[in-house]
Amino acid sequence: MSSCCTVLSPHEQRILEEQQGIQNFAGRERIYDILNTFKAERPKIDVERAKYFTESFKQTEGQALILRWAKAMKHIVENMTVYIDDHQLLAGRVGYQGRYGILYPELDGDFLDLALEQMPSRVESPFNISDADAKVVIEDIAPYWKGKTFHEALTAALPEETLKYTYDPKDPLKSRFIVNETASFRSSIQWVHDYEKVLKKGFKGIKEEAQAKLAALDPFSAVDTMEKKPFLEAVVIACDAIALWANRHAKMAFDMAKKEKNPVRKQELLDMAERCAWVPENPARNFAEAVQSQWFTQMFSRMEQKTGTIISNGRMDQYLYPYFKQDMDAGILTEEKAIELLECMWLGMAQFIDLYISPTGGAFNEGYAHWEAVTIGGQTPDGCDATNELTYLFLQSKREFPMHYPDLAARIHNRAPARFLHEVAETVKEGSGFPKLINDEEVVPLLLAKGASFEEAYDYAVSGCAECRMPNRDTYTSPNAYINFPAAVEMTMYNGKMKLHGDEIIGLQTGDPCEFKTWEEYWDAYLKQHINFLKQAFIQQHTIINLRAKHFAWPTGSALHDLCMNECKDLHTPVIEGGIDLGYFEFMGYGTVIDSLAAIKKLVYEEKVLTMAEIIEAMQCNFEGKEVIRQLLANAPKYGNNDGYADEIGKALDLECVKFTKKYSKELGVHLDLRIVPFTSHVPFGKVVGATPNGRKAFTPVSDGASASHGADVNGPTAVLLSNFNTKNLGYRERAARLVNIKFSPSCVAGEEGTEKLVSFIKTWCDLKLWHIQFNVINRETLLAAKKDPDKYRGLIVRIAGYSAYFTDLSPDLQDDLIARTEHTSM
Amino acid sequence: MNAKNQVNKKMGCVFNVQRYSVHDGPGIRTIIFLKGCPLSCRWCSNPESQYAEPELAFNRNKCIGTSECFRCSTFCAFDAISEAADGKISIDRQKCTKCFRCVAACPSKAMHTFGKMMSAKEVLDSIESESMFYARSGGGITISGGEPLHQIDFVEEIFKEAKRRRIDVTMETCGFADWEKLQRAAGYMKSILFDIKSMDPVKHEEYTGVSNELILQNLQCLREAFPDLQIFVRTPLIPGFNDTEEDIKAILTFIKDMPNVKYELLPYHRMGQQKYEYLDRPYEMIEEKLQDETYSKLQSLVSAKREIH
Ligand code: SF4
Ligand code: SF4
């Protein structure tokens, strides 16, 4: 299909060609060979990490937790299977070949029995496990952790009142998704290490530092003896452990090389052996060693702790650059070789799956979603532009090999070079939606306002799906509450009850809304529910912060952190002197709440076309036979359209949140800032919320991130940005990320002109100081989905010169026409 | 009486405001679609643009149906709405007085109005927050239609107000208007989108209802009178009407010696079909599809021309 009407995104073009067998992998043979080893496989669970971790913990009871952790890591790397994958240039995987996940029984081992039964048949993110491995889990692992997991401790520690918003009071294995904790299915929020430290010092250097500190301890000090000593000893053991692990790979590569017949592969294996014998123990001497060293560090980290959405990679184009430049100048590296090595790493990432044992964790991360952000671009610590030649290679790799991994994140600032913006736009156009963009103009001032120095703030790294970290200044690791505010709307309508839970009174009894005479009365009632949710979230967080230090320790994670090393404190310690604690709470269903309140304000109190009783009745029966009411509600003002009516409510909601946290987070010693991000967990949260006054049907997804409700943004992408801008309270610093997804039709971005326009759009986004943006270039699948489910895609505009209409307004015949002639011509 | 006219002159009938437009003029733009057009092109994809007055439209897909709803009928004082065989409604266009009470009553927006009377200030107020996108992309607003020159007083009001707010303006015109009107508008613009549909006056009249003489003459005058104005000449490529090499070559020849002119083909699409149904108007658009090969062939003609320049 060529032509007037076809603008395939290059990503789709490639898939199409792959289907037709016209593969063009020139220069990427190795990469596709590796890809083919695991492409369509269902992930397997590998139990070795959990098994050896448990074995060691049985031996070390009574000792300091961090020491136990370090010893467990050592025990794991002494005993686990090591692998060198075919074709691979990097060594270091922590489980079975193919796609795999590992277990962290210390976190949620109480779910293990149940999970193993359900795992292969789970709808979201299924996993396979062999019978033999299942036996190990059931007989050797699970029994030890009964009564010891963080999850159990948390359910026991939460006050009864808070518990009912968190779990089913009768069955704490079941999350309620109202005020939901996320601390029991991950040991930390998203996190980034200071990888540069490893590359420069090597773990040997860190170990020597710890040894020097040990030698300098005051033998008469109780704190030195009881706290600092075990910490430093743990660091020494952990440094030894990672070196040992690398060495086992060196030996294996060497043995394989001896047997290898193919001289090319033989040399590759010998080179690998040499690298693994040197890094990460010693400082990296060249680019290949730097990449290998980083890879060992992040893989070891994955075994050590289950950080949220998998450990992030930091500013890779910055800390790898000196090695890249040195090798390029010396003529021992080419751009092709550099890309190949990086793609070997991406393929390693793609195989490690963020496995969640608990159904809650699985639901949060549907489709094995993980976000091990690789940050590129941005500014240097002294505030200059940071892009370099390596930055462009990351973009090139994403264009030419658009896998979902890594989660590439480009930092944009208002002096970003034209070439960078242009290549970012070109990469976005490839159709896979990467890179996502993070805005220095929003992030840096906020970090400064929260206490960072300029140097630290300029040097932040993207972490997880939208957050940012200063690896030597951030000290907060506690996972935070996700708050289902659409449930607060429901409770306002049903006087404290929820449709799903029948007569159980969960929220506050704010009165029968039919009695409310004015919008102000209604708004007050909603706010009571809203603030009560915040209160419960903060109580949860207080419990979690104090509980975690008793359950988790992180020897290498702490060893890589300046402040932890200074204070000789594990990263999980509630307070680390000199640190900035950047936490958050998550506003689920922002668009759903705004739209619901806007509809009530307008239709009940202003235009008086509906009564509260009519709306409640319609909600009760999920709008069955109440289409007139549903349509009236659905056509009320909506967030995401640069519509002042809805946006004003959005801003008031934002204000209530930032005011609350301004007042109450200080006493927790943490910035618990308002974050509006999640875009897979809006599904499970929607599943507990009955019909809402925005016309949303019961138990369907709530709105995601800071996006409009599905299909509600009918004014195009500029209006989505403006609504986001309009609803922020810029006078407050108590905000974290907002996630914005923008859909573009390929014709909007086609050609050089399209790139230019996309660049302008990005510049405007940057000047609007919006935190995050990610683009989706609409494809055939989107159109098919829109045809099937028009309600969700009402905002999809067909853009043709001199003409405009909404896709879902077209007849099926015309929709087919558009789908067929395009992919997307002309939209 | 005079005063009233004065007000009316400054109000215009707008049927759509499309934000984030990237195909109609430089940069990121907002298109303001005005109602009323002197041509009646058979392929018109915006039938709602043709008449100058607001019109009642009915989107069958969105209608809830009379078993649950029928609110429109309750509100219609003229008995113009009845139940249709498919359980939805039909409008008796003879009886309808365009009071639009049914539109206000319809919960699902199945009933809607094409065309809203707005002042230039209202138009600008509604789009000014987008101006930061214009400023960063070299964009602005594009007045389209219909034929904007049909409402030249209103257009001039918009242009004046836009100038005051430092917003770039352009216009998409079919070129069929008194030179005086075009001249008035051209003074405000740095660029203009000008349609040339065919060089053949007979065919032009047959397919659009008017001859092309005035249009061609206007383009020439425009080129001479406003040498700095960037002109984008555009041809909607319509199968069976102008999709031959001769047609396109003739247009290319006509503009060959005009400086500061860019040329673009707009491939035919029948996406407007739905809107004919909304208006209960017969759909007489061309069923034939534009062939991919035809388009590529003609497109390469255009590219070749570009190289010569
Ligand atoms: S009011 Fe609207 S939805 Fe109801 S029957 Fe009339 S056209 Fe259909
Ligand atoms: S516009 Fe007025 S007259 Fe026409 S159908 Fe609607 S209510 Fe009846």
C-alpha cells in the first residue's frame, strides 16, 4: 500500500515488512538473533533468588538486618546458576533464559501459595512455573516467611479505621483499591543509583572506603558499634558479593571460549571474560567495561531489592560519555559498536519481568509494564546543555530498533539545541511513543524549592514512569498511597457507602445529597470525603515509613549513596541527615472526579435539568434505561478541553490536595506531594467504583494520569495541555509529576513540516512548565478500537486540510474507508 | 435599524473552531470555519458550510431513540419532529422554523446546530489561550469556510482584533468574490490559501456552479497588488473532474511565472458524506475513489515543477 493516502509510521512499516518476510536487519543480525530467543515466550518464574535468600535468612536470625541482607546476597551469588546467553555481549542475568521474573518472599511471601495456583491463569500478566520450582516455593520458601512478611506486618499495624480503606477487613489479602497502599508489593518507590560512582571507583573503591571508616570507628561508642559497624561490614560483604558474581561470569565465559569453534564468537567470549574479571570490582577502563559494569550493578540491584517499576538507569548519556569519547578518540570504538552494546543491554532488560505475586501488584502493572528509565539530554550540574554525541545514539537506537525497553526519557529545557528537539521529534514519530519527555523547567525549580542545590537539581535523573531523583540527595524510598477519589464521589452520593460494598458504611456520612440545597453544600460534603481519604493515606504512610526499616535493608543501594555512607545508615532508615524526602500521593481518576462534579454543579444546581435523586437513581441502576440522564451527564463540561468551567473545579481539587499536604506532611518529615500519574492502575481502581455522575458506567476504568476521561477531550492536544496548566496551583511547591498522554495522527507529524510542528508543540509544552508528556502516534489498531468502542474515542479528530470531523461520528463504512486507506492518511 | 445592521455586520456565523490544525497554513493554527459559500461544488466535504444561516443537524448515531427519549419532539412547537421507522426521529424540514429548541433539549447532542452567531471578540477570546502555540510555531488563525469573503465585514473585524492581539491571520478562499473584498482582506495577511480547481471554465461551472474567470483574475490581481503575500495555491484533486495530467499541467502553467507561490494537491476524500445525512441533504458526492497511482503521478508532476523554480 503506497500512496496518496498512506502514511505508515516507520515502526508499523517495519512490522509490516517483518510479516511479509522482507526483513532488513542489516547491521543488527546479533540483536535480532537475541530477540528471537525470547520474543513470544510467556515469562517463567525463577525461584533461585528467593530460595537462597531464604536459606541465608534462616542462618542469620538475630543479626543486624543490613548484615543479614548482605550475607543473603553473598549466599545467592555463590550458589545461583550463572548464564552466558548465545550471541550476547553482556553477561549478567538473574534467572532462567528467556523472559523471567524472580521472587521476593520477604515482601509478600504470604501470597505465595495462593499466587502459584493462580499465576499461570491470571488474566493480567500470567507467568509459568515448573512443578519442581513450585515445590521449592511451597515447601522451602513460603513456610519460613509466614508471619514475617512486610505485608502481614502492615496489615497488623494499620489502625482499624484505615484498614477498611486499604484491605477487605475480612481478608487482608484482598486490596480495596480505595486508599490503597503500594508498599507491600515493592520494597521501594522507583529509584536510581549513582552508577557513575561504580564506573569511577569500582566496588573495590567503595569497599576500601567502608573499610577505612570501619577502622576509624570509636570502639567505645554504642552507636558506632551497634549501627555503623554492621552497616559498614554489610557494605564490605556486598562489594565482595558483586565482584564474586562477576567473576563467576568471567570464568564461565572463559570456559565457553575454550570450547567455542567459531573464532569470532571465541574472541567475543574471551573479551567478555576479561571484562567480567575486571568490572564492576574495578573502575571501568573503556566503554564496553563501563556498560558491563553498569549492567552488573543494576542486575545485582534487582536481586537485592524490588524497587517500584524496576531500578532506573539514570543519566546514561552523561556517565557513559567519557568512556565513549575516549574510545572513539582512540579509534577503538565505532558508533555501530556502541549502539550494539547498548541494544544488548536493552534486550537484557526486556527479558527481566517485573513480577508481582500479589493480585494487587499484578493489577497495578498490567501487561508486565515496567519503566526502567534511561535518561538522556537535560542540563549539566552547572546548568549548561548536556546533550552530546552519545545522546543522539540513544535516540538513533530507539528509532531503528523501537523496542519498549528501555523506557527512554528525554529531559527538555528551554535552551535545548535545535538538533536535539528535532531528533526527539523524529524519534517520537517512529510510532512507538518514545522518548517520553520530562521538563526541566518544571522539575528543576520544584527540586530547588524543596531544598536541593542548583547542582543537584540540574543533575536529576528520571526515575520510573514520571518521577525524578537526585541519586545522592533523595533519601525517601517508601512506596506511597494511591487514592481513588472517584470513590469519594460515590461516597458523597451514597452517604458514605459504595455500590460494590452494599450497605457497609466505609466513608464519612456526609448526609443525603438530595437534601443539599446549593452547590456549596454539595462541594463541602465532597471535600469532607476527599480530605478524609487524604487523612487515611497519611496515616498509612506514617505506619509504612516506620515499619519499613524493620523489614528492608539495601547494602549496595546504600553503599552507592553519599549520605548513607556518611551517616552509615541504610537507605530505608526513616530519617537520613542531609537528605530530601520526596514522596507523593497519587490522585486516581482526576478527570473522572472533575467531570462528575462539573456535571452535578451545572445540571443540578445551575441549569436544574436534573435532580440529585434522578442522578442517584440512574447511578444505582448503572444507567440501565436511563440513557437520557447518562447523555446529559456525559455532555456536561469536561476536563481536558481548556474549558474554564471544568478546569476551575480541577484547580480547586488540586488546591485542596496541596493545602492538605502543605499542612500535614511536615510532621512526617516528608514531602508527600500531589502526583497525578498512573496509567495502568486506573483499570483496577475503576473496577471498584460504581457508575459515576460523569456518565461513566460502573466498574469501568477511571480516567488515567492527568488525562481527560476517555474520549472526553474533544478539542485536540493543545487544549489538553492548557487544561493541565489551568488546573495547577503554581504558587504551591507541593506537587510532583503529572502524566500527560497525547495522541497524534501520523499525518499531523508527517514529513519535515510535521517534525517542525511537533517541535513547536514540544517547545510550548516546555514553556507551559508541564512535568511530563508522552506521545502516541495513532495507528490502525487505534482506529479499529475506536470503531468498536466509540465512547472511549470521542475525541479522535480526523484532520484533513479544510475539513474536520470526529472519527466516531463517521459511518462504519467511512470508518472502514479511513482504516483501509491508511493506516492513516489523512487523519 | 442602522444600529442593528451595524451590530449584525460585526457578528458572523461560525460553524466550527478547530484547534491544532497543521494542514492549513504555516505553523500550528486554529481554523475558524465560517458559513456561507457562493459555490456549490459537487464534492464539497463541508456541506454545512454552504448556507449562510445556522442550520439544524441530526446525527442519527447519537440519538437515544423515542422509546427512552423523544424530548426533542416535546420541545418542538411546530410539530416538525416525528418518530422514524428505526425508533429514532425524523425532521420535517418544511415545518421546521429553525428555532433550535430541540437542540437545547437533546441530551445526547444528536440534535445540534451548525452555525453560531459570534462577534469577532468572542472568536478571539475563545482562541487566544492557544496563542502561545502560534507564537512558538509561526502559526495563527486561518479563516476558512464556506467562503470567508462572503462575510468580509466580519472577517475584517476578526483580522483587526487579531492584529491587536498580535495573532497572525490567514485565510482559505475559493477566490470567487469581488476584488474589493479580497483586497480588503489581503492587507492583513502574510500568506493566503487560494483554491484553483480547474482551468476549464465550462467544466468549472458544471461542477461548482460558477465559472472560474473571476477566480483566475483575482489570483492575478492579488499577485500583482500584494507582491509580498505568500500564496499557497491548492487544488482539491477530484476523480473524474480534474485528476488528469492535462488539468494539473494547465494549473501549473497558469501559476508558473508567479513569484512567491507554492502549490499543493489535496487528495479527494468523501469524509463529508456523514454531514449530508445530518442535514437531510441528498448525497451527490463522487463515489469514485481517487486512485493511488493517479495521485502519485500527479504529485510527481507537482514536485517536478517545484524543482524548476
Ligand atoms: S432529543 Fe435527541 S436523543 Fe432524544 S429523541 Fe430527540 S434527537 Fe434523539
Ligand atoms: S429547530 Fe425548532 S422547529 Fe425545527 S425541529 Fe427543532 S424545535 Fe422544531
